[in-house]
Amino acid sequence: MDLDSIAEWSRYVVTCALIAYLASWLVFASEAGLRGRIRRENAQRAADRNTELAAVATTDSGRGAAGDGPGVGSQGPDSPGQANAADGGASGSNDLTGYLSDQADLKGRLGQAFLVLATGVLAVGVTMRAVGTGRAPWGNMYEFSITAALLASIVFLVMSRTAPGRAVAGWVVLFVFITLGLAVTVLYVPPGPLVPALRSYWLVIHVGLTVIAFALFTVAAAIGALQIAAQRAERRGRPGRITASLPESSVLDRLGYRLIAIGFPLWTIGPLILGAIWAEVSWGRYWGWDPKEVWALITWLVYAAYLHARATAGWKGSKASVVGLVGFATAMFSYFGVNIFFEGLHSYGGL
């Protein structure tokens, strides 16, 4: 098999990874449903217990006012008959909760196994594309997408070692699945040589840091959207079907902030500083108001505003998450929109 065939076959390997990501997402979604049901069961049990205690307190107060107790043969709310019935109901509820918890743990481990498998298969596909083309695998939109999806998956595998990371598993995997689905269907281009402007060692450094930052921003965007949903559910005082399995919104807020705080300096160094140096080497100027340059700067400004608002004005929660999502939207436009709708020196996405 020659190198071109290896690069071409990488598409089918990536498709296999796509199927594994789908399986992982389905299992994680099932786990989230079970954990949401457990949380609702516990909330209902606590509410019933509070109602029971309130009823007992009201009855005791009434007895004290009347000066006598229940008659012979009567059973008050705290009588042995009702206590035994309550204990039986609680025992059955505990058995159900334990069973659901065991099933959720099993599906969590299965989803994690599918995710590890999918990440490994995707890594093979990306490596085949790199070996087949003889260069770094981010010379067009297809290659950039599969590499960013791989890095996002690795970032999440590290995050999944924590409880909040496991709680958002299904949603992050869904982001990766959509990215790969677009890559193998809409964005795919056959392997071929790079355009002259990209035949430089700067491709590895400049675009490599951009891919890493983009992967971090992608995971942070998924967490930011979930944080907004979780905070709204907390304000309503009742979890919904989607938010019931999520951790507290403040936990998601801190997690998203850490990812952006790591990705921001990489975006500063990669697209902006090193991009300007490469532009001077290739085109004889550091800045030329090319659409890709402008939108990379807009993305940087939005994320800078996000970090500045958190550090100085104390913006946290949904307000900060909205700014983070706006930053991700600008990064997505600099990736998709500029390559599709604009003509410029960076118009070599492959479409």
C-alpha cells in the first residue's frame, strides 16, 4: 500500500472512530438519564420526608392544645403501624436507588471504555493521514477538524478523572461526534500537497498551537452551555431532565474557566504572535487585515474580555459563560466562516 492509499484509508478509520463515539454518547446519555432519575428520586424522598415531619409536628401541636392523646385503637401519624409502612416504603425506595446507581456506574464504565476505544481509533486515523501525506495533519479543514477532535477527546479523557468531568461526558462526546461527522462528510478532501504558503516549519508551530487552543475552547464551550442550563434549573428550584445529572453550576463555571485560562495564552502565541511572524516571513508584513487575521484578533479580544471581567468585575456564572460562548462562536466563524465566505491569503481550507 502506497502513502496516498494510507492517507485515503485514514478516512475510513476516522469513520470507525465516529461509530465508536456514537456508541459512547448513547451509553453516556443513558447513564445521565439514570443519574438524573436518582437525583429526582432523592429530591422527592426528601420532600416527602419533610411533609411527613411537618404533619407530625402539626398533630403533636394539636394534641398539646387539646390536652389528650389518641383514643384506644387509634393510630396517629407516629404509631407503629404507620411507622412500619413508612419503613417499608423507604426500604423499597432505597433498593430502587441502589439498583439504579449500580446500573449508572456500569454504563459509565462502558461509556468510558467506548470513549477510550474511539480516541485510540481516531489517533490511528490521524496518524495515517500524517504518514500518508508526509506532513503535519492540519493542512486543510478536514485535517484540522479530525486533529482538533482528537485533542478535545484527549482533554476530556483527562477531565473524566474528576466527578464534574464525568458528569458532562455525554455532551462533550456529542461535540466531538458532530465535528467528526462534518469532517468525513462535508469537509473531506483527498490527500494532496500543501499550497506553497503552507510549506514551512511554521505550519507545525503556528497551526499546532491553534489546534490545541481550539480543542480547549470547544470543551469549555460545551461546559459553558451546560453551566447556563444548570444555573437556570437551580433558580427554578427543580432540576429538569437534562440538568438533573449535572453538578452544581458553580463547579461547571470553574471548570470552564480553567480550560479557557489554559487555551487563551496558546491562542495568543499561536494565531497572533507566531502568525504575525510567519506572515512577515511569507508576505513581508506582520499584519494586513486579512479576514482570518481579523477574526483571530476578535476571538482573542472576546476571551480577553472574559478573563478580564472575571478578574476585575467578578463576573461568574451565566454572565461569564455567555461571554465564553460568544468567544467560541467567533473562533468557529474564523474557522468555518472565513474559509467559506471570504477570499484572502488564508483561503486554503480545502473546500
